[in-house]
Amino acid sequence: MTNGAQLTGPAHLPVGYSITADDVRLHAFHHGATLHRDEIVELHAALTAWLTLNPANSPRRDTARQAEKQPRKR
């Protein structure tokens, strides 16, 4: 990433991020926070773990989504 370039999340979402060569900033609605390097490393590890445990098109994830849509039995 060159100095001055910026990556941002989708603008239509109320929660997102912006990344520059200098910092990483998370925002939710009208609030935001700039992360320090150690926080970025921790977030990266957590997201990597989540992606490893929840691969795309996982049958487990699809089953959980179907269960959420069905009405609860009483």
C-alpha cells in the first residue's frame, strides 16, 4: 500500500473500517477508534481463527442458519 492510499469497507454499512499505511480505524455508526499495532495483531489472529473454524459453504454453518429460521417448538 502506498502512502496516502486507503482501503475502506462498504459505505452502505453502519459498521466498517478504513486502512491506510499509517493506521487502522474501525467505526460503528457515529463512533470510531484507531487501533494500535498490538490490537491490530490480536484482531488479525481472531479473524484468521474465525475464518479457519468457519469455512465458506460449511455444512455446519448452513444447518445453523436453517435452524435460526425455523420457529421454536414449545
